Amino acid sequence: MDASVDYSDSALVCFDLSDMICLVTSLDVVGVKHLSKALDTLLTIGLPRERFRVVLNRADSKVGLDASDVERVMKIRVDAM
């Protein structure tokens, strides 16, 4: 399921029933900010961090950030690029 940062009730039910939740972001400030909001929201509603998989889209872009920056700031492992 594709969801925005503002989760509907049906999206929350899907997340609750999911074994794995892929969070796709880009390596820019806006993308990382949205990832941060998503992680905060999903952790706040009680979803375990172990379900999350982080995917960096366009990770070869030259924007001044790299995967290690995301891992350090978000305290979560990047699973794919």
C-alpha cells in the first residue's frame, strides 16, 4: 500500500496487519524529514521498529547526504538503495 505522511484509518489497519513496512525516501532534506515524521508516527502508535525497512530512492544523487547520514540521524538501518 502506498500511503502519505497523513495516514488514514485504513492505512493504519494495513500497517498493523503487516509483517514488514517499507519506508521509501530520497536523499534530500524534505525526504528525510518525511521519513522522520513517518517513523515517529508509526512508533507512537506502537508498531515495532523491527518491521520497518528503509529504501533510499535515487541514492546516487549528489545532494550532500548519504545513507550513513540517514542511519545516524534516524537511528535505523538503510536496507536498500
